[in-house]
Amino acid sequence: MGKLDGKVAVITGGSTGMALAGARLFVEEGAHVFIQARRQEALDDAVRLIGHNVTAVQGDAAELDDLDRLYDTVKREKGSIDVLWASAGMGEPAALGEITEDQFHRAFWLNARGTLFTVQKALPLINDNGSIFMTGSNASLGAFPGWSLYAGSKAVQQAWARVWLNELRDRRIRVNVLTPGQVATAKQEELFDEATRAAFESLIPRRKMGRPEEIATVALFLASDDSSYVNGLELVTDGGTTAI
């Protein structure tokens, strides 16, 4: 038996990186997974990679009409949701004194606004005893120069998890935050040159970036009944970077 046998999971930003690794693992553990992302080509590639028990819905997690279309598809095909992983997000370096209004808008539009409405619009479909978790960032826990805007747009999730679990306590829906650190993904390769990558790796006790598959196993823990007594937690998965 898989840990998610018969479950329905929704993952935003699910076409690449950590979320794609999670989608693959969820399917292997018995779930049917709906993935949403902005680029249709990446979604098509993800569906081919996962192979079965996956439905892709193109859209932007910060656009309310796109979220409606995602959840309309889930309702039509499966009727309800057991696991919601709000993982869509973006980040770019921006040093204080140089932050533009456009950069602020992009970060908070997706990381904060998008996450909030991803969760809120899913609520009518989420089963009692369901699991909601969001992808945070250890940038909100550290003091990494140039990343204050990104850190701030992610830090809201920790407060939301605590309030939302209280609002959802009668339905016994758990709300947590999965907070990864430096993970080797295609997006990271776009953002980091070799010097930046080496600098971030030097902060990790093992001196090596995390892998998407390592984050996926933690996501499976939060999605499954293994974490039935875990609620309101920020589960930091950064190799110890922010612990030392």
C-alpha cells in the first residue's frame, strides 16, 4: 500500500523542481495529482515524466480565474481534495536601496497573494482531515543580503499557517509550511552563477545543495497520515543552514 492510496492532491507550480519531484512521489504512493503551472510545454513534459494518475491544468496561481479553472477541473474529475500543496513561487535578488515597485509587485503578487487565494479557493473542495501546506523559504529565517524582498514575501506563510489551522480546527484540516533551503533546480541555475552557487553551498554543513527528491520526501510526510499530529509547523529542510 502507498501512503496516499486513493487520495487526491493538488500542487501549484508542479511542472518543475521540488514540486514536480513531489508530484512524482505522490503518484508513486497512490495519489491522483493535479498540477498547475504557467507554461504548457513544461506541464506536457511533466505529465510525460509522471506517466499516469496526473492531470495538468495550465494557469497562473496568482490569477483568480485560473485558480477557478483549476478547481473546476478537480471538482469535475475527482470531486474533492485531500492534499493541497501551494508551491508556486518566484524569487529574484534585490538589494535594499535598489528595490523597484515592479519587483515588489512580482514577489508579493505570486508568493503572498497567489498562495492565499490558492488556499482560500480550494477550501470548499478540501475534505475534513485534509492537509494543506505551503512552500516557504529559509531566506525568511536567515539574513541573506539582497534577498529581503523574497524573504518578506515568504515570511507571511508562517503567520497564515498558525491562524488558518485555528480557523479550520473544526474540520481538522492541518496547515503547515515546508521551508526548503538551497536546492539544485533549473530555476536556481538561471538565478545563480558559479560564484553565487559556491557561496550558498558554503553555508550548508554538508557543503552540497539539496536535491528536489529530498524535499519531495518531506512533502510526502506532510501530505500523509504520518504527520497526523503535525499542525502549524514550519518544517525547515535546509541541511542545517539556518541552524548554525
